[in-house]
Amino acid sequence: MSIVKKYIRDSLVGVVGKATKLIGGYGSLWLLTKILTEAGYGNYVTSFAIATLIALFAQIGLRQATIQRISELVTKKDTDRVYEYAGATVTWVGLIGLAASVLLWVSAPLLTFVFPTEGVVQWVKLLALLIPGMAVRPICTGILRGFERISESIVFGQIFVQLVRLLGLLVVLFLWPTPAGVVLALGASFYLPILVFGFYSRGWRYLNVSGLSRSHMKFSVYLLANSIASRFLKNTDVLLLSALAGATATGGYNVAWKIAVIVRYGDQVLTNILQPRISKFLETGDDEGLMTEYDWVRDISVAVGIPVVLVILLFGYELLAVFGSYAEYYPVLLLLAVGGVINASFGTVGQILLMGKKGRLVLVNTVFSLGSNIVLNALLIPRYASIGAAIATVLTVYFLTNLLGALEVKYVMGIDTLDAKTFAVTGVVTSVVLLRLAHYENAIPVAIGATVVASGLLVYRNKQFLSVAIADRTE
């Protein structure tokens, strides 16, 4: 299979995975609110957040480290070491997850000092049983991604999971609408994919405790710290909005965020394919091959994102109205949407650092983004409310952090990922959005023209990629 055909196949499966995750997420939300009382659902949300955080610690940063290491070993054709490492990661994460599960179950009564309701304690005890599955399942999909089996990882990690969860919750709604029934349905969505993966790969034959080196464990610890910092970063704007501007502004911002994130879907799908290949290119020293695919992914991600921004610019009010009276958050929606294009215009610089085993730099960048995001939010929210939060997110998370990563990749790793033409295209799109926000009367026809020109330019730059894709389809 040619690399172009692989990108097409995995991208199509990735789109299905994203759609399944979106439908499954909203479907699960609807079913849970029907199964549980309002107070019960609130206790579930709190307890699930606690269990998810514990599972994150149980992974000890090995999910991303596993993708990098397996891709590296596959490049070296060290088959025995590959399976030994994969088996060790599953074993250690499973054992740590089991220990964390027992510890959380035993210590759950102590939560009454923080959460006075008995319901939270009962939910935590039930959800503690899922922690090993929460921790191990992402390791299994990471192993598949390390082997560049992206489609299989999406089927196991997204499509199959959502189908099992929806079907399970649907059965629970009619036959056993209790917290225990909910946990059984959720448990099936975590443990059943692991069992299928074990049967599919015969992975039980490779379980061991000696396959992880000290250096790789050190690398994974940096990634664990980065995951924790990233988790806080994802919630900084919402937390500060809630504290400084109130619940109404927070709700409107969250709705705008959930719509704007669609701009990044193309970028996320293509990055999933490129990530393990970056490790192979770095291991073989093939910087030219890396930049060829890197440019494809960056340009196509931006070219796909720009028309989505145009749709939001034209129909943003209507999209917001689907969720309620949120028309006043149209400027927030536009800012976050164009932020997604700015993010895509830098490419996946963070993945180059990650696959290049620069865990310390990845952590530094996340901490920098977190700190600068807190400062800007604290300065802008009191004056501009949700618009201030959107500006802070675009400037820090989407621009400054990516710029810092690109400079590190250039001067530390000797790989120049910065592209003036892509930035120029993104600058034009950003300017059009700003004109729209300034109520420029001709902003819409200008936006349509800019979208056609900008996306056309990026597509033309990758005409070789597209010609190969067309040739593959006609074979």
C-alpha cells in the first residue's frame, strides 16, 4: 500500500471514528440523564472525573511513550524487543491500575470530608472497579498506533468502544436503571476492547515485568507530568471564567468551544497517522521524508479547516441557536475557530518533540502555556468576559506555545518546520475574521473569496500528493 493510499484509508476511518465519538458522547449523555436522577448524575460526573484522573496517574505517561518506542523498535526490526516492550507496558499499567483501584476503593470514605454527600462515595467505589480498564485500554491502542495500524486503533479505541457503551446503557435504561447497571455498561466499554485486543494479538503471551528500561521510564515520567499539566490547561479558561464572570458566561463559552473544535478535526485525524511515522523518520535520520509528509499534513489540515471557519462565519448564529440563546457568543465562536486554523498552520511540532524523546521540552512548553494562559485569562476576563478567555486561549495555546515548539525543533533538533506561505494564508483568514468582528459590511464576500484562494493555494502546493491519491483510486 502506498503512503498516500494509507493516509486516505486511515483518514476516512478517522472521520468515522470522530463522528462515532461525537454521536456516542451525546447519546451516552442523554441515556445517563434518563437513567439517573439529577443529583445522581451530578454525583456520577464528579466521581467519574476522580476515577479518570487516577487512571491517568496509573498510566505513568506510558501511552505516548509506547507509541514512540514501538515505532522506533519496528524501524530497527527488533521484533523480540517490540513484543517484550509492549507486554511490559500492559503488565505494569495493569498492575498499577489494579493497585490504584484497590487504594481508591478503600479510601473512598475519606472523600466525605470534601464531598459531604454519600452518593459521591458510593459512585467512587463503583467506578474504582473500572480504573485498570481505563488505564490499560489506551495502552492497547497506543501499541497499535506504534505499529502504524491506525485504522485498527480507531476501531478498537473509538468506534467499538462507543457502540458497546451506547448498547450497554440502552439495555440498562430498560432492564436495570441503577448505578451498578451504569458501571457494568461502562465497564464493558473499557474491558471488552482489551479482551478483544488480547485475543486479536495473542498479547497474553508477552506479558512481563522486565521489558521497560530506566531511561524510557524517565521519559514516560516527563510525559505523565505533561499530561497532568495539559489536563489543567484544558480547564483553565472555564475555571477562571466561572470564578470571574459567572456561570452564564462559562456556559456560553463552553457551547462556542464545542462548535469551534470541529475546525481541528482534520488536523487531529491526520496527526494520528503522522505521529508514529515521525519516530521512524527521526530514527533513520530521514529529515527530508519527514518534512515531505509534515508539509502534506499541515497544508491539508489548514485547507480543510478554512472552509469550516467560513461556515461558522456565515452560519455561526444559527449553530449557536441549536443549543439555546447563545447568539451573543458569536465573537467567541469565531475567535476559537480561527485559533484552530492558527494551530494547524504550525503543524504538529509538539509531536516532533515527543517522538524525538524531548520530554523535558514538551513539559516546559505545556507549563509555559498553562502559566501564560492563567495570567492572560486573569487580565482579560474581568474586562471582556468570555471574549477575553477566547483571546487568551488563541494567543497562548494556539500561537505562543506552537511558536516556542517550532523554534525548539529548529534550533535544538535542526528541523525547520516554519513556513511563511502557510502563515500568510492563515494571516489572511485571521484578518477576514477580524473584519467580520469589526462589522465590516463587505466581510462576507471577502471571506468567501479568501477561502477559495487560500484553500486553493494550499491544495495546489500539494498537487503531487493529490495526483497520487487520484491515481491510487483509479487503479
